[in-house]
Amino acid sequence: MEKIFTDQNLMLVANVQNLLSAEGIVGELRNTYASGASGSLAFTEVWPELWIDGRQVIRAKELLQQISEKSELAWHCSRCDEESPGNFDYCWHCGDTAPKLAR
């Protein structure tokens, strides 16, 4: 097992776990209730962590990189020409579906 993601926000770590799970990569959340020890340990030591089996680590890291890049690239709607963030599957203005390259 290898730790591939950590953040102070449990919901963000759980969301990453769900995104990887949708791609067939099973992860294990750790430190979900460790915040109670934050006075005795460094704050980053008690952050929630996502651990992945060693055989799936490379694929999981590639997917995390794709997710990160996708959220940074904006796209223009072909219907109303409004710009939407890369992590939007639908145009924020008219609701049209994002082009396949943006997804």
C-alpha cells in the first residue's frame, strides 16, 4: 500500500477515493478520525489519507494528474460561447454538454 493523496479536508480525500473507485481503483481511507490527536502530533500527520494497493499506484497517480489538469483547463460552449471551468461537465450558462475533450 502507498499513500497517494492527503488533505486536511476529509470530504476532498473521500471525493478523490470515489473518483478513483469509478475507474476500478480501490483505495483505503486512513486517519479519518485522527484529528483528536492533533495537539500531540504535527498537524499534517493527522490529515486524512488515501492509500492504494501498490499494483494500482501508477494508474491512480496518472488519473489524479488528469483530474488536476482537467480542472485547470476552461472550455467554451458551442451553443452560447460562454467559458466554463474544465471540471464542469455542463455549461454553467445554458446547460449544454461539455465537448468530449473537456471531459
